[in-house]
Amino acid sequence: MSYKFIKYEALPFSRKESLKRSEELYQLWNKRRTIRHFSDKNVEKAVIENIIKTAGTAPSGANKQPWTFCAVSNAEVKKKIREAAEQEEIKNYGGRMSEEWRKDLEKFKTNAVKPFLEIAPWIIVVFKKSYDLEETEFGGTKNYYVNESIGLATGMLLAAIHNAGLCSLTHTPSPLNFLTKVLNRPKNEKPFLLIPVGYPAQDCEVPQIRRKTIDEIAVFYE
């Protein structure tokens, strides 16, 4: 199969508009913070669907789109996820993490107890498809640049969450294999990230952090 090629329609922004939009997007994204204290306020399924559709526009190796987003609002399933995640976190905080890692986490006051996994109205679990089980319109069973593709899609997922006025947490209770069992996913899918999504609790606080400056993160060759 070969694709029919169509003309690309570029966004018609002037240089002035491009500068303005780039600044506005930075200001919006600079307000994004990871939270651990969620409200149980409902988030409409349609909002979550649009967020996932946005993530699904990410580029991927050979357009194989090697991802599955499992959106969980069922209370019983969220409870199972929390119980399994906390079992892994108990092992992590109990010695599986290196001393340096635990020390780096101290300033964030985190621990093995994860109530947000039940409180947040939604959990989005991102799975990466190492391969496809059968050939599809997108090609054969082999997938390419899977980690790169799923990383790009997850970044766009977080952007869409923040753009909708919601908050998130990229939670990684390593290993994540328990999610395959809890959500009954096929053998070709591996859990990549666990992301609670919702509104912040009324008393939600976040650490006062500093983000690196442009000079610390970029090098320009002009």
C-alpha cells in the first residue's frame, strides 16, 4: 500500500502573529505544574476523548501510531490500580530506590501512599505497542521508534490536559507491569505511564520550584 499525497495547508500566520502565539503558548505552559492533591470533581468523558485524540495526532515511526490510551473512571478499577501501585511503591521506598534517588525526592515530600489514584476522576494509562498483533492498513506487525513515538504522544497528551484547564501527574510506580493485568491488555502492549487527570483540590499546594532558563537549556548556532 502507498499513500496518496495531498497538498499541505500551512497555518497562515504572519511573523508578528507567530511571535505573539509562541509567547502566549509559553506563558500558558509555564503555568503547568504537576500536582498530587486532586479534587473528585467530575470531568466529562468528551473532554478526555478530545485530549486523547489530540495525543493521537503525534508523529510516529512510519505512521504506525504504536499507542493505546486506557482512560479509567470506574471506581473499582481505580482502587485496584492504587492497591497494586502502592505495593510497588512500598518496595521502592523500602530499598529498591537508590539512596541518591530517595534523597532527591525528599524535597517533594512524596511517599508510598497514593490516594490520588482513587480521588482523581480519571486515570489515563499510556501503553506502548512494541509490535502489532496483525497487519493493518498502517503496515505490517513491526513498529519503529516506539519509545520516541510514545514519548511525543505523551507530551502532547499533557499539553492537551493543561490546555483544557485540568491538572495531571506523571506517575511511574516502577515496575508498571501490574497495569497489564489489571486492565487486561494484550501481550504486545507495555505500560509506559500512569497519569491521574482532574481538577486540583481546593487546598492543593505545589513546591516552589525554578525552571531552567533559556541559556541553561538551549544552545544557538547562528
